[in-house]
Amino acid sequence: MNRLVKQHQKVSIDLMPTEPTTSRSTRSRLCNAAIGLGAATVLASCASDAPQDTWAPEGKYAQDIHNLQWPIFMIAGIVGLIVFGVITFVVVKFRDRGQPIPEQGHGNALIEYVFIAIPALLLAGIAVPTVAGVISLNDTDDADCVVNVTGQQWWWEYDYPVEADGTICGAQPTGEAAPIITSGQMVIPVDAKVVIRGTSRDVIHSFWVPKLNGKRDMVPGRVHTWNFQAEQPGIYAGQCAEFCGLSHANMRMEIVALDKGDFQAWIDNQLEPYQSPEAGTLAAKGEETFISQCSRCHQVDGLTDADGELVVSAPEQFVWSGAAPNLTNLMTRNTFAGASWDLLTEDAREAVWEASADEFGALYLEGVTKGTLNEIDLKEWLRDAPSKKPMYTDPENLEDTDGKTRGMPYLALSEDQIDELVAYLIERK
Amino acid sequence: MALIEKPAPIAVPDVATPSSSYGVFRRPVESTGWKSWLFTIDHKKLGIMYGAVALFFFLVGGFEALLIRLQLAGPDGTILDADKYNQMFTMHATTMVFLFVMPMAAAFANYFVPLQIGARDVAFPRINAFGFWCFLFGGIFLNTSWILGGAADGGWFMYAPNSSVPFSPTSGIDFWGLGLQITGIASLTGAINLIVTVINMRAPGMSLMKMPIFTWMILVVQFLLLFAIPVITVALFLLMFQRNFDATFFTVEAGADPLLWQHLFWIFGHPEVYILILPSFGIVSEVLPVFSRKPLFGYPLVVFSGAAIGFVGWGVWAHHMFASGLGPISVAVFSVATMAIAIPTGVKIVNWTMTLWGGKLIFTTSMLFAIGLIVQFTIGGLSGVTHAVAPSDTQQTDTYYIVAHFHYVLFGGAILGIFAGLYYWWPKVFGKLLDEKWGKWNFWTMIVGMNLTFGPMHVVGLQGQPRRMYVHTAARNGEGFFNITFWNLVSSIGAFILGIGVLLFFINVVISSRRSEKAPLDPWDARSLEWLTTSPPKEHNFDVIPTVGHLDEFFHLKYEDRGEGDHHDFQQVATAEELIAEQEANADEHIHLPSPSYWPIVLAFALPVMAYGVIYNLLLVPAGAAIALASMFGWSLEPHTASPADYDPPAPEGGAELEVSTNG
Amino acid sequence: MADTAVQVAVDEHGHDDHGHATTTGLSNNKLAMWLFLGSECLLFGGLISTYMLYRGRHSASAGPDQFWDIPFTSASSFVLLMSSLTMVLAVTAAKRKDDRNTRLWLTVTAILGSLFVAGQVYEFTTFYREGLGYTTSLFSSSFYTLTGFHGVHVSIGVIMLLAAVGMILKNRIPGDKAEVVELIGLYWHFVDIVWILIFTLVYLIPA
């Protein structure tokens, strides 16, 4: 291939600016950096009091994670700023100002090795506490309290087993001990290492209460243990964190922490025997309606029918995932339908959620009263649950689920029936 | 309007081959018109088609994204119901990953790898065409689900058992699985083709370490595809058998382990993300040196780090599963491995920065996109390091913080790189430049839009907003003006700005195509061999296959070092125009190109037939298989070049004979 | 015949159909086949892993011990192994341009391969009658899927073998005949090796 020899020629390319690039370009490069910094500043102003804020830990394990996390964020942030700084500098300093073709350098081994060594050392430094953190977070032995947690589309069930020594979640019940089954809000004592044993009845869910710990997947066919330890009484918000279908967004939960005395009171209340409503009241009618309309899926412990037989629910016959929330003491918790709606009116809810650590326990134990009940959402739910919370795409076509529903079906209840049920349910405490 | 210059007429080949095909129809030998596109086996035409279809799907995926952001602009949105939303985010991700980024990389690879290595086509041109049609038919098949009962709704990661029939009864997931099998065939055949091309068809003198860096990155990507696609193939078959033939691979009651799907998917899925990013790394590694007027800093280490990323990338898949109950030892191991992979990635950032250092920087639109990638990808990479720390990841995973991370690396990395490549190589492919002023508007609007959309997601994620939620609600969004509700609105506005930015690209394309000025042969004073061609290149690419003596061979053809010892003084000794003229004067005399064929498109057509059969009527499966079998026979029995009898009227005598060393 | 030019002389230095040298000296087709087989390793790796995970998930009365007929499967494995031998004979015949023997050994290989597939079909129908259906258990689903994929690969191999026989007869193989036979041989040996792995892991090693 012949080489065509030309006279010494400076490079000139038609489309390249031959005069030095204007200050407009410099300004726009600096603009880029400014956007970056501005964004950083703005992003620093976030929500105050976001209930699931992972940077505002309130429990031991969340705090451990945060202690590991924020220095690493700082390092990452500093590295980022250095990179932006260097790029900004380079882009300003070496822009085309009509200089000749630069040195055609191919590299510099020293720079390469230094910039491999630096990140390697940094990462090695990060790796050590990381591994330690992994091991310590996974230590679920020596629990003070064990709760069996089961996720299913689209709510959480809590089963407090009776331990060999007769305690339930570390508390000795005053009366006769029996397993306690609740849903939505998991009540635990403060300063106790609470270990959940979690699984699922259908698809993979994930149990996540950010202020107390990271998340752990709840996988059908497997049992995963995970720790929680609250330091203060209060209510801690959480959400299912593994995509689980239509109402994944409506599958929430809360962990409620009570001090030792309040927790004892809660346990004892949960174990109180069933009390039928007073004869002749709307609530008594509601009890009948409940038996006929609801009890085939929803269990209320101690409920007896007209013949005095205990009513035992059989949700596995009607619901694809096999269970429905136990409503025995519904009004001792203040959310329902997968913690998606409040049982309390707005003001009452705020009072409970915003209560200080000293007042919280007493307020929570009051439960829901006639005066503080959020009738609107509860009645809408009873009227037509699937339209309030998406639960299956085609309620007419239950072929693929063997005729079983997913979640609560539309029951075509009359307004009277709904009023009766509300009157009955408000007494479930 | 023909975008490609009409090639010189092909003369009768002097190698006699079996005279006729066994096809029913005459072999398509047209060199102009729609038939020349439908039956082409020319890597350049295929590259353009890959690019055009990919950009179309980019708009589809973008539209899906805008609907998502509309739904999430405020709390308790009602634009999309839960079911539609689940379909929308599943298809948005699937479309962007499989129908945009991957085929766009294939577009660049198909067009430029042969040119960069001094070859006249890929090793197996008909297989190349087959791959393209598989991609197109697979993408169309996948999207017909929208009107055939609903699209897939299990997320692009399609976890079991949520992907089983009781939890997702429409055929959407079947469309998804089968569609991806079809596009997977495109990726696999493309991988084999490009690896053989790069290994076996380089110009004389081009050792592997003199090969352009883009081709190197593509080579690594093809190896990743070669080994990753079979794994997801297995997963998709298991899912298909589960859903359609009552197998129980993911039925927990029968004893199945849902984590099997996760492992299979992520063993594919993690190399997949390197498949998505490395081509853009390659593009940027080409663009930065050209517009810095100096070579890539540390070329061997950039090559090596690309290979290292490809290799180590196989060992980190379970970092997508840190919360899934793997056990502390696995989690710890994968956590450390994930940190390790940050090192070769960091090397690239250093090398790109050092390429700019001491250069003579020219800020064309392509260069802006390339520098944009460095900045944006760094953000994404650093957030990635924060989730390599497994305990932190248990707070971050499945939140918008992860969504922010991967959009920064995918949009800020892969897509900005793609746009850098589009602006850089457009004049070579189409003979016209894209307008620089519109280009800058395109760039800045996209940068502003991108950061407004995905920047706030870091915050809302860390503050507790999980992903894959069809609504967010005031109760979980916190107090204060700058709460989660506010940042979601900002993200949504940003998304529309980003959409406008993308639109500006297409406006630029239309406006630039209306202009009549032809681009110079070498508008950027580039460095690698694909620029030693006409714009667009002739059908046979090079009149003379160059003998390569250096990395950045094209630069060394134009510039001679007149300095002494350590002092270098590069002076221009030739322009691109002169080099091309010289080539034309010494053009090779015997250039045979393989002829177009319809077997690739016929064979590709058989696949969606079989796929529809699986969903609707099993009789279609053997019918499709029969078409496939017949096509494979027709294909094997067809000679590489058309016989004189295929031309009508008969082929002209004389003219340069074109010869090429290809098979397939 | 007019198409003698088809038989472009190809020496051992890896030229392609048109006699152009490749950069490494390996032929394009051969390199492509090796790469394809590399990807197939991952395919079978995934299927084998699934089987190994699920091999124990069956009821007590419907496990491998109840169904496997090791002598029979050993016999069909031997048949497949022998087919690899005949394949080698076909390749050597092709290399010395002995069309007649190439066709002979290709046909014998195809017959042995078909015998193997027939053996598989017989085996599976027996299992099915004895109560091991596709959906009976995870063990059965994984088993049939793994061996089914292998069987399909063998069947496709048989089709390729017979097609090669036909094409050699009609002199319709473009380019290097010996290489085509060698490539089919590579595929065939790979399928055989996969079977050895499956036979060992699935049949011979107790669950």
C-alpha cells in the first residue's frame, strides 16, 4: 500500500471547531457539575418521618445494618465526588483550544496499578465488616420470643405458639395457655429478641419492617428465621417486599412493641374466653350473620352456633391459599385487610401512631371503640371487597383455582347485614 | 429511497456449484427494493434492520414506562389498575432488555465488527439473517399477548411459583416464555457467528491485541451469551412444561423448591447485565479516544478488565438473592465476589478519564454522550457497591433504590453509550451526519430528564418505597414537602422530559435525512478500520483487504510519526479520501459475495408458528416443525452463491468479480 | 460431473469453502460446531442440575429403584457407544474420500442411534405403564425432561446422519464433504458423552 506523502499538515476537520471551543461549552460542562451538586443537596431534603425509612433505624438489627451502611455510603459519595471533580477538571482544562495533536500516550502502568490497588484495598476494608454483619444478622438462636409468621396473598398471619415451659412469646399467661392467632399487626414485647419463623402459603412474599430490620423472603415450602428487637414501645410500619401478584401493594403489616406490663395485658386479653353479644342487640343479630356469611373462612375462637357447637372455619375449602384472617380479637388491632386500611378514624389513628413511648401502650391497648371505628372503610370492604382491593382478575372464572377464590369474594351482603356485622365485630376485643 | 448505495453488479462466479436450489421459488437476487432487504444476508443491511426494529421497541418500552410513571405520579393513582400495571412493568423491562438494548448491540456488532477487523461479512451470513428474523418475529409474538388475553404479569424476573397458572391464569406468561425462547435463538446464533468471525476472519496482521476495543467487548459479550442463553432456555422450558403440561417443577405442594427458578434465572441474569453494558463500554472506548485525539489509555488493561468482568460475572448471581434465605455462608461469599467485580469496572472508569487527560477534547454530540456515560455510570456503579454489602442490601433490595441503581447503569450506561454510537457512526452508515445542534438538545434533555427521573428514586427507595407496587399511598409516604409523594411526582415529570429527549433524537434523524449534504468520509478523523471505507461502505466493504500493522491502524495510515526516540511528532500523511482512492485503484479482482436467500426468513417463521401452537393448538407444533425441517433442508442444499439461472434477465458479463471467504 | 468443482481441495490447514485461509487455521464450520457444543454443555448442565435437585422427591413406592432396569439401559448405552465407534469409521472413510464406506458407516450409525431411541421409547412406555408418568412426581418430571431432551438431540442427530447419506449419494454437499461428516461426528460424540454422564448420574449412582 503506497503511502501518499504530503507536506506537513496540521489536522483540520471540517466539523470540528477550529477556533477554541467557546465558553458556552465550558459553562455547559460546569452546568453539568452544578446539576449534580444541586441534585445532591436537594436530595438531602427528604421526607421527615417516613414510616419505613431505612435511614432512621429504631431497632437493634436495623441499627447494626445502618452502622455498617452509612460509612460505606460516605465512601461511595466521596469517590463519586472525586470522579465528578476530575471529569469536570479534565473537561475544562483539556478542551480543544487549537493545540496540536497531543502526546499519543498509550498508558501508564503505575497509574493503572495504583488505581487497581486503591479500590481493592477499600473493598477489602468493606468486606470484613460486611461478612461479620452477615453472620451476626443471621444468628437467630436464643430467642426471647418466637412467632410463626405466614404470608399469603395478600395478608400476614401471626401464630404465637405455646412453648414447652408454658410461655407465649416470653410471657406467662395468667389463665390457660393456647396458641394465639392474629394478623396484620404483630405485637411483641420491647427489649426482647423476637425470632420469627416465616413461610408462605402460596407465592414468595417478603417480611420487611425497615425500622427494625432488613427484609427476609417468606418462601412456600421453606421456613426462614429472622430477628426483631424493638427498643421503645411504638408502632413500626412494614410492607411485603417481594412481588406477589395483584395486591402486592396492599400487603402491609405493622409490628407493635409494648413494654413488659402492657404485653402481658395483651397476651391475657387475647386468651380471654369468647363472649357472646347481649341477646336482642344488633350485635347478636350480627353474630348470626357472621356465622352464616363469614365463619366458613374466618375463625372466631369460642364462637358457638345455635346448637352450642363450636364453629370451626374451613377456609382451605374456599380460598386457594388456604386461610383467612382470624378475627377473634379484631378490634385489638387497628388495621385490617392486610393492614391496608385503618380500623381507626383519622384522628384516632394519628393519636396512636404519634403517641410518645410512655403513652403508646395504654392507647394501643384501648383498641378500637365505637367512637373511634372507621366505619366507612370497613363497610366498603364488607360491601364489595374485591373492588376495594384487587384480588383476582376474573371473579367469574375460578377454573384455574379449582373454584376457590383468592382473598375475600364479593358476598352480596345487604346493608342491614353489614350494619349487623359491624355491630358484632366492634365487640371482638 | 435507498439508504444504501447500489452495489456493483455481481458477475458469474467462476467456482461452479450445484446449480439449483430445491426451493419452490426462484432465489431472490435483487439488489434494490424491498426484496433486497427482506432476503438480504449482508451484515450491513441486517445491522440497520436490527437497529431500526430495536429503536421501535425502545419507543414501545418507553411508552410503557410513561404509563407507569403516570400511574405513580400521585398517591393512589387510577390510570392503570393493578392487573394492567403488573403487565406494564413486566413488559417495560422485558422490552427494554430483550427487544431494545440487546438487539441494538447486535445492530452495532453486525454492522461494525466485520468492518473493524477488515472482513467482508460475518462467517455465516445466512445464519445472521436468520437471527434477525428470529428477533423480529419473537418480539412481535411477545407483544401480540397484549391483545390476546393480556401480557405477562409476573415481572421480568418471573419468580416461581407466582408464574404458575393458578397465580397467573392468562396466556401472558406463555407468550413471554416462548417469545424469549425465539429471541434467545437469535442471540445464540448471533453469538456463534460473531465469535467465529472475530477469531477467524481478521485482516492479515491483526492480532487480537491490535483489534479495535469495540470488537473486543463484543467478543466477550458473545461468549457471555453463548453460555448464559442455554441456562435461561432451561428455565423457560421448565416454566413452559409447568404451565402447559402440568409438570410440577415449581409446585411447592409436590415438593418443589421455588428457589430453583431464582438460581437458574439469575445465573443467566447476571451475565445478562454485562451483556447489556459491555457493548456500550466498547462504543465509548472508541469514541473517547477519537474526540480526545489520543489513543485509549491502557488498551491492554481495558481489554483484560472487560474479559475479567465477563469471567467474574458468572460468580455473583446470588447477589440478586441476598434476602431469599440462602444462608450466611453463601451470602457472605457472593457479597465479597460482588465487591471484587467493582475493581475491573473501576479500571475502565480510570482508563477513560486518563484517555481524556492531556487530550484535545472536542465536544461533539457523540463525545457528550460518551462523557455522560462516565458520569452517570459512575453513580450507578457506586450505588451498586452499596448493595454489594449484603446486610445493607436487605434494606435496599426490592425498593426504588435498586430501581435507581439499575436505571443509572442501564440508561446512564448502556443507553447513553448506544446514543454515542449512533451519533458517531451515523455518517458512516447513512452517508449523512446527524445535526449537531439538535444533537446537543437531545443530549441535554436526556441528561436532565434522566437525572430527574431516576435521581429521586435513590431517596424514595431508602425511605421505604418498595418496587413493583401499582400504587403508593400517603400513609407510608412521610411528612414534609419533600416526601415520597413529592419525589414520585418529580420522577414522573422527569420521565416525560426524558421522553421528549428521546423524541428529539428521532426529530434529528428526520431533519438530517432531509438535508442533502453528504458527510465527509472521515468526519471525526477516526482511528479504526471501519472508517477506511466509503460512506456507506460498498457491499463488499473493502476494495482491498488491508494488512494491519498497528492498533488504531487507520490512524497510523493517516499519520506518520516524524519524531525521534521518545519525542513523538505525528504528521498527517494521507486523508481518508486519498486512502480510499488508492484502494479503488488497486481493487481486488476476485470478490465473491454470497447471494441473498429466503430460507432464513422461512425458517424463522416456523418458530412463532410452533409457539402459537403450544398456546392454542398443539397441531401447530408439528406443522411448524415440518416447516422448520423443510427449511433446514432447503438451506443446506442451497449453494452459497446464486446460479446464473436465478438471475432474470441473465447476469451481465464482465465487471469486477467479488469474492468473499464465508460459509453458511 | 459439472460439480466436481464442489470438491474444492481442502488441506489440513483449515481453509473454508473458497480456499481462503482463516486467521487461526481452524475452519469456520468446525469452530462454530465447537462453540455450539460449548453452549449445549450449559443446557444439559441446567437440566442435570434440576434432576439432581429433584431426584429424591418422589413417593416411597415410585423411586428409581422401583423402575430402573439397569441391564436393559446398559445394553442401549452400549449401542449408543458403539454408534460413536461407527461414527469414527464414517469420518475416517470420508477423510480418505471413500464415499461408499462413508455412506455405509453413516447409515449404521443412524441405525444404532435409532435403536437407542427405540430403546428409550420402550423404556419410557414401560415406566409409564408401571406408574411413572410425566407429572407423577418431581423426580419423574425431571427425569423425563432430561432424558427427553437428550433423546430429541439423538433423533436430530439421526436425521442429520441420514440426510448426509442422501446428500453424499446425490453429490450435493457443497464444499468439504469430509468436514461435514466430521462435524456431524463431533455432534454425535457430544450427544454420546452427555448420555454417559446421564447414565452414570441417573441410573448407576443410587439416589
